[in-house]
Amino acid sequence: MRVATTRSRRLDYSESTRSALVNSAIELFTKRGYAGTSLDEVAGRARVTKGALYHHFRGKQALFEAAFEKVESQVFGRLEEIMRGPQPPWDRALLGLREFISSCLDPAYQRIAIHEAPVVMGWERWREAEDRASFGLIRTNLENLIEAGELAGNTPVEVTSRLLFGALSAAATEIASSPDPRRVGAEVETVIVQLLNRVRERG
């Protein structure tokens, strides 16, 4: 029993240390960017040694990728919850759109997921990660809309999903790069809702 308890405590400590490092990295990467953040600063803010940092991460890029994954997973989790909600598919789609735009206004998501990740991770790896996080939700939501009769049954799911994914990715960059992101976010919502309404089945 003592051995199991000791292992459990060590595991809890290890997980809490890793979490503290990732949270510290998110805060510093958001404020200073990847290039402007040192591992010493991350470890210091997390109140752990640099050796503890290297125990969990091979280096700065691995730490950044963990920060990126956490920021992305938080957004994904909120969107997934909306997609499982009790509202009709069309309402869920609009709620999901608004939540995505709201996420694009978050400084951590802007800096880490939109601005820094393509450079730090490389374009291809970043797009693959975005595909895993976002594309599946868009495709599932589109299928739900077709099944509910909101979109025509002969709508090409793969192509339409890719076009929507591309539009939302471009929208995220526009919002994050704008000196007035809230205004651009509102414009993005208006334009995408108008486009969706054009292809919506009216019965």
C-alpha cells in the first residue's frame, strides 16, 4: 500500500509540475512570443527547476507544442460541447460559429495558435494539427445539417467542409491580425451566416 501511495503521489506531483510548466509557457508565449521567451523564465514562473522542465520536455519547441495543444484543446472542447447540445443543428452551427469567433479574440489563442504555431511548428505540421482539431467538427456539423434537412442532401460534404475550413482559417487570421478584432469578428460572423443562409434548404 505504501509503495502504491508513494507512486501515486509522485505521479500527481509529476502531472502538476507539467501542468504548471505548460500554463507558465502559455502565459509567457502570449505576452512575449516564442522568440522572446526563455526556458529559465518559464521554469521560474512555474516555480520549478530547469532540470524539472527538461524532465518533461526535450526543449523549447516541445514545450511550445504542449502549450499549443492545450490552447487548441480548450477551444475544441467548448466547440464539441456545443455540437452535443440540445439545440437544433442549425442553431448549434451558429452557436459554434460564434464560439469560434470568440476564441479568435482570446489573446492566447491569437498569439499561440494563429500567429506563432505556423512558424514554430512549420506550416505542414500546424495544418495537420488544425485538421485534427477543427476539420472533423466542421465535417460532422455539416453532416448533421444535411441529415436535418437544413442543407441539400446532394451537398458534397468533403469539398464543402474543406471550403468552410479554409474560410474559417482565413477568418481567424484576419481577426487576430486586425487592430480592431471585435469589429472584424462581427463582420466575419455576418458574412459566414449570409453564405450559409444562401445554401440553406427552405423546404
